[in-house]
Amino acid sequence: MNQRSRDDEFKTAKGKFEQRASKSYNTGMKFTSVSGEPVQMLYSPEDIENINYLSEIGFPGEYPFTRGIHSNGYRGKIWTMRQFAGFGSPEDTNARFHYLLDHGQTGLSVAFDLPTLMGWDSDAEMSQGEVGICGVAVSSLRDMQVLFDKIPLEKVSTSMTINSPASIIFAFYLAVAKSQGVDFKDLRGTLQNDILKEYIAQKEYIFPPRPSMRIITDMIEYCTREVPQWNPVSVSGYHIREAGSTAAQELAYTLADGFAYIEECIKRGMDVDEFVPRISFFFNSHLDFFEEIAKYRAARKIFAKRMKEKYGAKNPRSLWLRFHTQTAGCTLTAQQPENNIVRTAFQALAAVLGGTQSLHTNSMDETLALPSEKAVKIALRTQQIIAYETGVINTVDPLGGSYYIESLTEKMEKQAEEIFKQIDSLGGVIEAIETGYFQKEIADAAYRYQVELDKKEKIIVGVNEFVEEKERLDIPILQVSPEVEKKQKKLLSQLRQSRDNQAVEESLKEIGRSAIDGNNIMPVMIKAAINNVTLGEMVSELKKHFGTYEEVVVF
């Protein structure tokens, strides 16, 4: 039988199948993805007949890296297991770090409190009532020293989730490394440092976009020279998805942000093959299992193609999209919180099947408060069970070749390319931010999904269906004592009295001069950190020269 005869036979058989299936019982549920994309009842060879295996899928570890950046997948190295940790005082979080490391965690991930994220010292008026509540309070070098007490920085990979004041927090970290006698070239870790997504989704910005981009470019340039194993930017789609975007929007907006950083560095005169291998990405793992896996595969392919074809990268590592994943916080429910363990397990499995290099699993109680030690341990054990008990790491990209997965991966790529065209038509990422494009598109997507929930076209177990009327909360909740704020204020007061305030003033002047003359700002930041200049003082100095940002209102 020749190929044409086989094709005709298949089409005839498929037509008969569809005719039979159409007469079968249907639950009446809405068969769309979480993003609202229609899902066919069945996928078959017909859905992938136009996909060229070698050029569009390929082998693991080979261009276009759809199936993974490493040829042997997790056989060579299991993903880094991180738990986002940070609460109360630096002493409190340091104890949690040691607890996690003792229980098998392989990397530290620091959560900072709201004052720190916004560039306020713990004793600032705007910090009142928020110190240590949603993360650890860090206002000075002293706080950073305590945070990493008895943790050898050359032996642990550290991730820090901070954006607007990231350069200052990183300066504190480098100053601690220096005090430990650690060579900067031995430091491994990641700064989130993705200010573009702050304007798009999370809203924790301080300065306007353009000076913020200048600071980030300074950091990438500095790390390329001085801290070569450090990832100075983790381009984050996580918060874009948490704000209500679709999977395709998260994919496209994240990659567009990453390309914007790359283009700024190219304008600075940097070689893509020198800095791009240290730019990482950070994605959300939401509830639609297959959609998420396809998203990660499409992301790798799009990135590799763009780096090779548009930016002319020649180093194979410049084509690798390396990413961290966190399970979706927005899917956690206060109702029946134990269900969050199950949600997180499936989301973590999707991230692994999608080929993540690093993974954080949310704790079941995070929608209620910062996680308790028991909840954190369960979340970590979830990753360990996936890695060591399920067998999913035995083969690379085990869902590769699935008619559904391959079709969905190609569809994701096409959707992202269309979104790139929209952004380009507006003049680029910053211009799109300034016109409110991203904010409106995400708001529209979030509204659509909420309407589906309200109509019960989509079900959230324990929230809009399978509800328990007399639910009793019986899980431990972590509470941060008000004493943390009092203690932090007292320590800051002591610091201001005991430090060399003349050196502080000189350091602030140097920061101001650097803001004006355009010289790389990191060396003066590190010097200021060593001179005990606080986070808030450095931010205040930069505000004098850069100003602050107010978002455009879009209806």
C-alpha cells in the first residue's frame, strides 16, 4: 500500500470514528483550556503532518531545543529544588534556611518583605505594620550578614526575588561574600531583577522604565565581568500569569521582555555570546497540565530561533532558554487548603515534564499566611517524590511526539509570534507599557476566566463546586510577631549612630554622580553597602536623579 492509499485509509477511518463519537454521551462541560483555547476531542497524525521533526522538534540538547537543552535530561542532573523562604527578621529566615538545607533542599530562594521590595527601610513611615510580614526585612549590610550567617556562599546557589532595588540588595550580598572571603567568580545564583514585568503586572516599581533599564544593563555588564556564574536577570512570566494572563500571553510577554533586555545590552556594545548565557527565565506552572508543558517547549524553541536568526548568537549556550518554575499561587484556595497539595503536585509534574531547570513548589497554606515548617516540608517532599519515585526522569521529554502536545506547542509558538507583532507595532515593550497595552490585555483575560467561574463553566474544587458549608480550618498558621518591627527599628537606629556617617555621605554623593555620568553603578553600590549606607538611603538618592513612575490609567 502506498502513502497516498494509507492517507486515504486513515481519513476514512477517522471520519467513521468522529461520526460514532458524535453520538456518544457528552457531559456538557466546556472543553477549553484554562486560557480559553478550544480543545479538540481527539488529536491524530493529521494535526502534526506539517511539522518537520528535525527543524521544529529535534533531539534533546540540539537546536531548536524544543525537547530540552540537555541531551540526557534529568539523567545528568535533577532540577534544583528551591523553596521560597523569608519572613520576620533576618535571624528568623536564617533559621528557616538551615532547616531547609538540612532537609535536602539544594538551593536557597529569598522572599523579601514589602518595605524592602519598595525600597523603604524598616523604620520608614511607609513600612509601619509591614516589616517582616510577607518576607524577610533587609535594610542594611548587617541584615544581609545575619541572613546568611554560617551559610558558605560559594557552596550554595541563592535566588533573590527582588526587582526595583535589586542592585542594592545584590550589593549587600556581594559585600557579605567579600567579608566571607569568597571570590565573586565562585558565587552562583539568580536575581529576579525583572523591572519590565513590574510595570506590566506586579506593580512594585520605583523609578521610570528607562532609568530602570539602565540600572539593569549596568548589572548585566558588571556580572558578565565580575560574577560570571551569576544570573543577573530572571525574566519573569510568573507574575504576568498570576495577574490573570493566558498561557500564550505569559509566554509572549515574558520572551518580549527578555529580548528587550538583550537589545539594551547590545546597544551598550556587549557581545550576545558573553552575556546571554547568564540570562534566565521564570515561568508559572498553572492548572492546565498539557497547556503548561506545551508552553515550556514552545518557549525554548522561540528563544533559540530568535537568538540564532535575529541576534546572530554563535555560542550554543546562548540558544538555551534556562528557566525556573513556580507552581501557581493564584490557584491556591483558602477553602479546603489540603487540596492545594494535590494542585501543587500536578503543577510541579507539568514543570518537570516541560523540562524546568529549577522548581519551587507552593505550600498548602500560602493563601492564608506565610508557610509553616510542616507545609514547606510537604511541598519539598512533593518534588522529591516526583524525582525519585514516579519514573518521569528516566526518559527525556516523555510526552514528546504526542499528537496533542506537538500540535499545542506549534499553536503556542504561532500565538506568541502574533503577539510579538502587536508589541512591535506599538514601538516595543517600553512603549507598550506606557500606553497600557499589556495591562488591558491581561485584565481582559482575567475577566473572561472569572466569568467562566461565575457561570460554573470552569470548576474550582471547594470554591464554586464540591463546597463544604461548615469547613473547619485545622492547619497551623505562621504568625509574625510585632516585635520583629520594633527590633529592626532599634537595630537601624544603632547602625546610624555607630557607622561612619561622613563615609555614608560621600557614598551617597558617588551614587548621585554615577546616576548622572552614566558610569556603571554597581561598584559604587558595593562601596556604599560596605560603608553601611541603608537601602532606603540609596533609593532616596536615586529618586533625586531618576524620579518615580506613575502608571497610565486604562479603562
